Amino acid sequence: MSYPSNLRYTKDHEWAELTSDTTVKVGITDHAQNALGDVVYLELPKAGRELKSHETFGVVESIKAVSDLLSPVAGKVVEVNAGLAADPIRINQNPHGEWMLVLEAPDAKAQFAGLLDATAYETFVKSL
């Protein structure tokens, strides 16, 4: 598996992409989607919801399991990928390209910097 270097990662297998100094896109990693198998359902929050770091923001269901989705950073949900929720199998096809939500936080850049880089995440995954 390959992990894009422009993304940061959590030990909960979510990725984050810094899209501006105050916004972060969020999705799940290739490792997570591979472990889940074919994704059949995705529940995402409504825009406007405030999330704490590591707080559950939704659920992903596959033919194998149901897993909580945890926010990699604290912030306000400003956009949700409704198209992905309507067609969740896209997660299996392109997990690092299919974002779930966008969070806005004044300190997004600092929070992003505190997440695992691609090398550290890959090392973590290999240790599992």
C-alpha cells in the first residue's frame, strides 16, 4: 500500500489533507478500506457540527464490519461529501481521493502538523 505524502494520518486510520491554513479534508486510509472490505453504507454528520479531535463523526459499514469514523482534528464541519454517502463503494476504489468532510478550525495548520506523516503511518501499519 502507498500513502500519499501530502496527507497526514491517525492511528485510527483516518487521513487529513490541509486545504488552507484553516481547513482540513478528512477520509479513511487505504489500509482501513482494505480491512473493511466492500463498503456498503456511510453515515456522515451534518454541516455545522462541532467536533473534538478523536470524536466519532460517522459510521462506515462494510460486508465485514461496522466502524466508527473519528475526527483527526477538532473543528466545525463546513462541508460533507453527500455524493460519497450516496455511493460509498467509491471509498474502496480511491480511499485517498474520496474525502468525507471538510473541517474548519483556526489552528488547522498546527493540528495537521501534529498528525502522523506518511512514513510514520506506514511504519505504524506494518507493526499491526
